[in-house]
Amino acid sequence: MKRRLTAVLAAAITLFSTGCGEVVDINSGEQNIATLSELEKWDMERSGSASSGAAAVPDAAVPAESGGVTADVPVTAAPKPAAGSGPELTGQGGSMYDCNGKLLMTTDKMTGERRIAADYAEPFGNILSSKSNGLCETFGSKLSKSGTSVQLTFDADIQSAIYRYMAEAGMKGAVVVMRTDGSLAAEVSYPSYDPAEYGEADDSTAWGSLSNHAMQSAPPGSVFKIMSEVIAEKHSIDTLYDDGTWYSDSGVIVNWDHDTNPYYPIEERSRYSAFVNSSNIFFAKAFDAVGAEAVTADLGEIFHFGRDIYCDFGTIITGMQIDNADDLRRSAFGQANVTTTPMYLAALGREAVFGEMVTPFVLMNEIKGEGAGQVKSRGTTPELIASIPMAYRQGLLEGMAGVGGDIGVYPPADYSFFAKTGTAETGWGEYMYITGCLRNTADDGGIRYKDYGNYSGSYIIVTQISNGGELGLTFASESAYLYQGIVNIVTGSR
């Protein structure tokens, strides 16, 4: 079985350089230049021939059913390897390693049983284990080849530190950390489990409380306004009357501050104000004006929303069903019948800041030999699958910079922070999200790394909290202190 993400489912702003980023192989010292449009050339190093440009799909992957759009606490940071140090892989073939060569999983040569390394068993349990339809199965055919191991893009120390941090904070949910090129540095879901302690028949590891929430669907709440803002601008909706409480013909829609803000009604609320202050009414009225057909077309064409995204670890499926006017209006702020996953939100956050969406991926290298560390073939080449038209990028960037500055998350030196928060009402309670990007000021979005040991690019970080009420949180913005702790881990801040 293959792991998949189910849903019931750049140009840079002018103050940044527009030159191409460097591609650095720290083992060889070679430097190459590559832009996202040239990433398909990467496959030439793997196969000796030009790539078709298609995203790598898991072995024998079968596309899942479509969830398409229809219109009917800071902690000590994880240690970083010294710059210039390459992987030092140990163990036998059929193993898995992280991006720095740390052993994650072994294969018993006699029985074929795969075991996650004890140090990482729980943080990676619902990511790697076959009990969760994990990467152990996804890359099973590669691991079964004689003398072949797999190196993943995950940083095991960052993964483990985030997992411990979530446990200590009592933070249930998921965290996805993605680099500029689409590689996953971490994919954490708490709580997880030690696979050695759970039987194959325990459903909680596959779909229940211990499963991987980074790949399970739920309404995204106001994070969806990343897409709504662009659609509103595309259709020239710059200001709207915002009454705080809108008694529409199909129901009542309210803003989060409808009963505390004395300035309602706002005669001409700007799109920027609506985004930064997260007005549900502004974007609901915008979608109402644009209409279901144009909204769904824009979502698909600009954001690949409602279209399958084939990744090397499975398929990301997003969905939205519009049965009536109220569905259309509420979808503008990520409610009604809208479903997505933290993994998609990471890809969306990357597109929001750099203007282009690339496929997330986890396969870094296939390793030849028994722990020799020799690269047999390079891993996945991410595919550019969606792009925000240049004319509609600046307003979104300004809005996300405004949110990033308001919620109290502080990036380290040489980084800027862009974000959107969202609180979604679900059948399982309220889910709270922050989708943010720590953008390195030298990162133009065209960086592709052969090695991540000395990574100096940007990070897209998505948090999903499923127990905000237990933590005393009412809105996602109040979880910024938890997000800050994760920023500290990822960037090495103290």
C-alpha cells in the first residue's frame, strides 16, 4: 500500500535580488546554478537522459479518488552538522537515513523485517512505519534491491526536537517544515507511537489518534484567505462594505471581532485590511460577487486546488463542494465543505511567498553499497505545478507581512516572516493553523540543494493544533508562542 494525503477531502518582491540561487554539493565542492524552471535537468544526473519534467510518483502509485472542486517554551535548537561535512552513512543496504546520514531504519537480512532506530522510533513512527502506511512501504521496492538504501530529506534532529517540544507543550496536531525547493525537513504528528509496541490491527496508528495528522484532511479556516485574497484582486475587488455581521439570504456570517469592534460597519474596508484583520465578510462577499464558476476555475489554475498533486510519498488531494450560495460564501474563509491538509498548506505557503508552487518531496538519494555513503542515483526532482500571476503577488505578500508582524513571531537575523492564521470549526473541535514562511533575504526561490547540511535557504512552517481549547486558546493567533518555539528549533535560535 502507498501512503497518500487524503481529503474528504517568483518572482520575488523588488527589494529582493532576482538572480538565481546557488546549488551546492558540499561533498564535491562543485557549484551549479539552477532556477525552478530548470529543475527537470536534475534528472539528467540520475538517469543520464533529460527528464520529462513530471513529478516522481511512488512505486506503483495509484491515484486516489478525486476530491476535486465542484461548483454544483523556547527550547534548545537541534545541533547542526559542520559546514562542508557530507553524509557518513552506516549500516547495511535496505536502510533509511536522514539528510545528514543518520540511521533511521534498518532491514533484517534474514526476515526482511524493518525496524526504526530506537532514538527516532516515536518521532518517526507514524511517518515511516507500515502500520501507518508510511514511507517504509512507499519506498519498499527500492529498499528491497540488493545493496540499496534510501536517504531522505528529513533532518532527524529537527524532527525529534519538534516532537519533544509538542509533547512538553501538550500540543496535539501536526507540524510540517518544508525548504524552498519543496524538500521536507520535518513532518511531525503528535502523538505518535513506537511501532514495536503496536500490533498490525491497531487502527489508531493508521487513522486514529496516533496516525499522521500532517496527511489527514480538515477545513483550513482563514488560511484559505491566502487564495481568496488573490482571487479578489484578480477580479478587481479592492474595497467592500463590511458590516461585521452579515445577514445574507442564506444565513448569518460574522467576523471574529463582530461583538468587540466598535467601528462596524466599515463603509469601505480595503482588501489589505480584510486580510490582515481576517474579515470573513469581506471575502464571503468577494466570492459571492465573483461566482462559483470563476472561483473554482481560479483555485484550480492558480493554486492547483482540487487537482491531485503527485508527490514521491503519495498523492495530495484537496476538495471543495459548493451546493448553494452559502457554501460558496463560507468557502472563502475555509469553512463549509472545504478540506485540505497541512502538507498542502506548506506547498501553498511556498507559493504565496515565492509566487510558485512546487511538489513537496522526501527522497534525497538512493545509496549504493553497505553503508559506504556512495550516491547511486539522485532523488526526486520537484515539479513546478502552479503560479500566481505576477500582477497579483504584491498585495498578498504585503498582507502576509502584515500578519507576520502582528502575531508576535520573531525571525532570526537575515530572515523575514510572512504568515496567515486560521481557526476552523470541525466535527472534531476547532483546528488552529499558522502557515508561515521564514524567508532568507538571499533566497529568490530558485535554490535547489544537493545537500542540506549547510542549508541557508528559507523554511515554510505549518502548524496545526487540534486541542487549542485544552491549551486555553480561542484563536490561532494566540498560538504564536508555540510557533515561535518551533522557529527556534528549525533555525537554531536560542
